Amino acid sequence: MNTTLLVIVVVVVVAAVMFFQYQAHKKKVEAFTALAGERGWRYTERDRGLARRFTGTPFGEGHGRDARHVLTGTHRGRPVLAFEYSYKETRGSGDDRRTRTYHYTIVSTGLPAPKPTLQLNREGLGRKLLGFVGVRDLQLESDEFNRTFHIRTENDRFAYDVLHPRMMEWMLADERALTTPFRFEQADLLTWQEGKIDVSDVDALLNYLCDVLDHVPTFVWKP
């Protein structure tokens, strides 16, 4: 294959890849726009400021942080937010320099009042908690719960109030809790999962967060 033909092949391949990426992006924008229209929500294609809104996992790492496909509105009477978060990590140098982009689906709902940081995830997974001073591990009276979940908090009293016996029983019995971490962070309860955001995932994640809040005693929100 001569040089001219090789260049033509490369240009055609690159153009084809760009075309399919554009079509996929266009289809995604249309899907989110339609969902927002059906729900009376707002859709924004990009909002880089959201990349700095939260501090803990998976935020605060890498470079080129970005937020796309942002949905805002209300769900089950609560203010909600969903978006696709990404950041990049570059390693190596020279010819060995490689950049990888990580994508996460972020979903959050507003709290009745700001509260201390409290993060729960499956034991052994996602232990990093960036940007929080005074956050520490916590063990509860339930050995089964401690074996299943990893708890990090900056306020033991708040953690005990949220993770009461009925809450722990419910989480141990609900399969979603085994795969869906959550974190109370200031005025939000949020969850995250690896991968680009998809319309089909939003409701399930929002409903899980709302179910978590439904199990939190009302006195927790009082001053």
C-alpha cells in the first residue's frame, strides 16, 4: 500500500469514527431532551461548574474534569440532579505518554437541611474519600452490617441516627444497597456508578436515594 492510499484510508477511518461519535452524541442529547420535556425538568448539555460541586469519591482526581448531560428537576417531591462526570489521568512521558478518560454517572437529591458527611459503600470497595477533614471509619453494633458495608463519617451521632436498626435491616435485604454507594455531603445525598450516563439508569438511582431518605427519621432534619 503506497503512502497516498494509506493516508486516504486513515482519513476515511477517522472521519467514520467521528461521524458515528457525533450520531451517538446527537441521539443521547435527543433522549435526555425528551426525558426532560416529559418530566418538566431542565436539560443542559454541559456545565463544567458541576465538576467542582462535590468533593468526595469520585471527584477531585485527575485533570480535565467535566460535567455533561445535566438533568435538574423534582422527583417524588424532592429536588434532583443527574449528570455525567468525567476526568482524565495522564501517565508516562514521551512516546509512552498515555491519557485515559474516566466516566461516572452522578445522581443526587437535595436534603431538608445540610448534614455532616456520611458515606456508605460495599465493604472493600471505594474507600477513598477526598477532601474531607475529620472523616473516619465507623463500626456499628451489627456485625453483619459491618462485614457488608464500609462506613465513613465525620459525625458519629448523625451516622447512628441515620443507620438505625430498621435502616440496617432494610439495607441488608435490598440488593441495590450492595451495588449502590451513597454519601450525605452538605445539602445533598448522592450516589455514583462507573460509566457514561444513560437515560434508563436515572430513575433507578433516583428512586434508591429517595428510598434511603424515606428511611431516615424526621427528627434528623431538625436543628
